[in-house]
Amino acid sequence: MGYNEDVKDDDITKSGIIVLVILACEAFVGMWINSFIVTVNCVERVKQRYLSSTDNILAVLAFLRVCFLVKTMLQTFCSTVYPEIYYLKSVFQVFRALTWFFNSSNQWFAACLCVFYCVKIADFNHPLFICLKFKISRLVPWLLLGSVLLSLFSSFPFLNSIYKIERNDFNSSLKRLYKVKNVTVETSVSHILSICGIGFSMAFTIFMVSAFLLLFSLWRHTRQMQNNSSSFRSPCTEAHIQAMKVIMSFFLINIVNFIALLILLTNIYEETAAASLACTIITDACPSVHSIILILSNPKLKKTLIKVIRYAKQFPKRSGGSPIALKLDWTTH
């Protein structure tokens, strides 16, 4: 599959600038949210000299999403303002490879988080499950490393065999506005569908298995509570329900993200087409939405966020708005 890219000056000044502004706003919010997760966990690591496996996964996942947002902003800026650089074969392929690498890593890290929730919260008497429950914390670093290596390996085809670009020379004006004429991007759709299909289907399978095991464990626990004539929710029940919400929300978010990502990678529409720009906005928004859900479902992060918001509102009233005084006052509470 291929398309011809013909970008005019008016296209750049209108649609390109609008998308840049929207993505900049998304990037600011997303980077703040994910940087918050990273910062809270790093501070705890320094203070306590220990970080739980869940917090390790959250910190790595949030850091990865910050890098993804930076990549998207750089890619959109380059394709809009400097198309003569963006449509160089090596540059275009590197951006596409990074897009898949970050999305694939995001999927696998989230899958690791779902597996960890399932193993730690679900209650089964099978010897393999019990053994995994005790060893899962030590396996987390290796699971994260394996996720990165798998995503890196699956990104290599994007660097050489999937995209072929043919273009004429770029003509520049005195205003540094460039016109892209007859840029043809040939895409091997079969390669993309096979890579994305295998990668996402494996991650989705892990989500569904984790959700099924948690749901079955919740059903058994609820039935035991009813047999014991307990009318209130136990902490175990709450943990099951909270984990189910996180897993299912991420599953639904990633269905939308997967469709948008496929449209972008297969180049069904031109780079500057409204559909492609909308997909770029969606793929940027989905990880940040999931990060918000993770914060609200994590008691430590939620409590810290409420504290930060409270002190931010009190900022003008405290110490004449001095950041240093505010920091000292915050740390004493």
C-alpha cells in the first residue's frame, strides 16, 4: 500500500499548527501525570531504600510514557515544520520504529502489571500458582527486561523491510516553508498486521486470562462470604474489585489505541489527513488516561496527589508564594 504526500503551505499553517497545539497540551498533561508517578516512587525509593514490585512497574511504565510523549511531539513538529528532514528514508523509518517500540513496551509492561495483580490478589490452591505467588516479586525485573527486548526485536522490521519512500527534491522559500511534492510511502501491510497482530494478541490474551482468574477468584470469595453470613465487603473483596477495574479499563483503552495505531502504521491515510491526525491525538491520549486510572486506584499515589493539589491551591497564601518556603512547609507535614 502506498500514498502520495503533497503538502501545501496552507496545510502546514492551519491543520499542522492546530494539531501541534493539541498535542502540546496533551503532552503537557500527560508528562505531568506520568512524571508525578515517577517522582513519587523515586522519592519513596530514596527515603525507604525499598520499592515494591507494583511501584517498580508503575515507575517504569510512567517513564516509558513520558518518552513516548516526547517522541510524538518531536515527530509531529518535524513532519509539520521540517518535512524535508522527516521524509528522509532513515528518519521516517526510525520514527515509525520508535512508535511501535514504545507502544509495544507499554502493552507488555501493562500486561506485567496485570499478571502481578492477578498473582498477588487471586486465591488459588494450585501448587504452581502458590509457587508463582511467592516468586513473582523476584521475577518482575526479568519480566520488564524481557518486555523491552521483545519490543526492541519486533521494531527492527520497521527500520528496513516495511517502508519504502520515493520522493522528489524539496523546494524551499525564503520563509523557510517547504513543499513536499510526490512523496510516495509504500507500506507492507502484511508485515505490519503480522507484527502488530502477534504482539497485541499475546498481550490481550494475558489481560483476559488475568481478568478471568480474578473474576473467578472474586466469585469464590463472595460465595464464601455469603456462606459465612457476612454482609460487608472484606479488604480482599475490595482488592479484587479494584484490580478488575484497572485491568478492564486498560483493556478497553487499548482496543481504541490499537485501532488508531494500526491506521497510523499502515499509512491508510496521508500523514496530514484528518483521520491520521485524529489517530495521533488518540494514541497520545490513551496512555495518559490509563495513568490517571492507575493514580486513582493506588492509595499512595491518590493520597499524594490530593496533598499536592491542596498545597498548590494554598501556594499564594503561604510564605508570600515562595517556592522554597512552600517546599519546607510541605515536607514538615
